[in-house]
Amino acid sequence: MICLLSISSLWALTGSASERTGKASVSPGYPVTPGDVYSVSYSLSGSAFSVQLTVDKNYLAQVPGFGKFQTEGMTYYELRGQVEQLVNDLFPGSVPVMTISSSGVFEVLVKGEVQIAQEVPAWSFERLSSIVDAVKTSYTSYRDVEIISKGGSSRIVDLFMGRRTGDVTQNPYLAYGDTIILRPYERQIILRGDVKRPGSYQLKEDENLLDVIEILGDGFTSTADQSQIQISRILGSTEGQGSTFYLNLSDDPEDLPLMDMDSITIPRWTDYRPIVTLQGAIGTSEEGTSVSSRVIVNITEGELLSSVMRKVQAQFTKVSDLEHVSVIRSETGDSVDVNVEELLLTGNRDLDLVLSDRDMVIIPFTQYYVYVTGSVVSPGRFPYIVNKSWDYYMGLAGGFDIDSHSGSRVRITDVYGDKHKQKERIIQPEDVIFAPRNNPIFWIGKYGGDIAILTASLTSLIILTNYMGTLNSNNYTPIPTP
């Protein structure tokens, strides 16, 4: 909803009356302004007197009982000097003093590319930018703001550059009778990437690519890749799909004419440096997680594995098995095992490797669980506790299943498949404790019926064979039967 600015709302931007009066009183350059009220105090025959003078719209200030002053073009201190001199000439020794009671408030007309053309309040230390910011639209240009004075003279200021450089001539104070004309911008572009001041910029008529980069963007950074400047253009395509093209400014700078809504991207040459990929237990936060993460790290020629691992050591967690890291060479596919934990703690160069582009570093997981399986009551995964023996975890699993296991014999295997002696092993994370099915009664119960059926079938076969032999030969010798 568009509405007129109220005086109260604008004063919220420019300060209170007392703040404005205080600033004007101590500023030698404060110009006498229609609406100013001044107080002149003096003493005469031991008595104190005070008179006020107000500056009218014609810049005429009258000191009651003393005279008039034409103040246009004068500063507060110049007028003060003349008034105090006049009073002192008439009454020598009266010690006259002139002060500002209140600074003048006037209105300036703002029109053009604004929410609505209107007169807005201002005072002599009101800069152009505060008025423009209050009335602008999304299409208002900051690059060619016109100010027409009370006398009819016109000037164009670049408010953007005034703010950028601090040039107050491009962001001037407003004066009584000024008219501000705002225009819509013709071209606005987006500058991204490796320039010192990326952002969205409005362009003047004669500004193009080089001006955008060198002036508005304040130049390339030291890592800018000037050979692959990307221009994405929305307008000008017959099918409305836009287009993208690239320029090489490193050899022959070309001042390309730009269009409204163009997007310019300056890439960074360091993005194309060699990389290594770290994969596995890195960047994970939940203890025990098995979700593999992937981190890409830029390297320089000759960089060591220890250097890369220190870069990312903040991303290691409790489940990162740094003792069994593998480096897979990109050129040959060979895998090299490295104890990174030892490498980082000792700095042993014999353990270190020089990395190459696209090498992959695999960091395995250390799961803080122990697995109990086989002939137990409740096989499963149980939290690892330091310095616990196998029977502790067997208790967590409910003990042996006596129907299928006899004795207390178990097999212990570590995460790498190596077997360990039951009496000597202090259980480690990811150990597997296996209780074999070694109870004879279990096997008899499971396969006894099958054995009986097999025995009966074999006996029947022997009897049948004997019988068939008797029929076929009188000399047949029977096969003994059990």
C-alpha cells in the first residue's frame, strides 16, 4: 500500500529537534535557512534583555529594534557575527550573544520513479540519500539523481558513487526550494565470484563489462581466473531461454556491452587445484554411526598425507579408525595402509606419503559395539565397555544356550578377521564372540530321526538284494544281515 510520508515518520530518520539544533550550533558551515529561529541576548544597565529573530521564506531576518538582514547565502556564524556587532555598536559593552533556538524545516518536492510524488520535510543538514531511501521504488536509479534548485539551476549526481567513495558532492545537503527528480535505472546486473566487491549494480549509459569489474567491483582478487569470465544473459534470446557464454580477459580485455539482468561470474583458479577425497568415518557426529561421509580437500604439489589429515582433524570422531587408514592411488589403484594416529602423534616421516591429484583416503569406522552370536540365549550387538572380558558380554547375551552348547568354549574374532585366544583376549570394539553348537544331544535330537530312517532303508535294501540273488542263482551266497 502506497502512502504519503508523514513529518513524524521522516524525523525518525533525521533526529529530534534538539539534536538538529545542537548539530547546527556547532557546525561552522550551517547555512541560514528559512524557518530558523535565533535568540539574541544582551545586558544593558545591569539588566538582561533578549529578542528573537526568525528567517522568513525570502531569507529576510529582522532583529526587533535593531534592523533587518538579508541572509541568503550566509552561514549561521556569519549572521551571528553581524548581529552581535550591530547590537554592540548600538550598546557598547552589552556583551551580545546570538544562539540558535531551533533550526528551520522546509519541504522539498520529490517526483519521478518514486512511490508517489510528494513534498517531504527536510532541513539544511539533510543529505540527499535519506530522502531517496525513504521514497524510492525497486526500480529507482541511484546513478543519475537530478536536483533542481530554487533558482532553477540543475545538476546530476551519482548517489551510489557518493556513498561508495565518500564524495559529499555526490550526496549533497538539501536546500530550501530544491526539487528532486528520480529516474528508473536502465540496466542492473549481478556481479559474482572473485572480485573485491561482488553485488548487484546499476549501470550508467557508458558503463560496460570492464567498468563493472574494475570500478564497481573494485577489481579482481588475487585468485580470480580471468580466462573464464562467465556471462549469463536472460534478455535477447528469441526463445526466452537465455544464454551463457565465456570471455578470456587475461590476454585481451574486451569491454563487452552489457544488458539489463546480465549475470557476471568470476571463477577462482584455486578451484582447479589438485584434490584428494577423504571418505568413510569423517564428519560424522553420532557415535556408532555407519553412514559414510565424503570430504574433498585441495592440495598443493608435494603435499603430505599428514598435512591433509591435520587440515581435517576437527572432523574426526570417536568412530574414526585412524590406525588403519588406506590411501588408494589414483594412477595405479594400489592401496597403501597407513597408521595415521601414529603419524600425527610422532611425526614419523617414514609413515608419511606424498599425495597426488585424485588420491582417495579411506578412513574406516570403529563401531563401539561387541557382537555375541551362535549358541547363546539372546544373540546381538552390545555396547563396548573398556577392559571387559568375553564372559561379561556373554552375560549380556543371556548366557549359553545349553540345548546346543556344552562347556564354556567360544571363538573370538576381531574386526579384521584375526582369531584370538579366549583366555588372553581383552575384548575390543567390533570383536565377535561366537559360541559353537557342540552339544551331542543337540545333534542327536536334530539328526537322529534322519539317521534311523537311513539305517532302516539300508537294511531293507540288503534283504531285497539277498532275496533277488536266491531267485537267480542256486550258488548265490547270501549277504550277512545285521
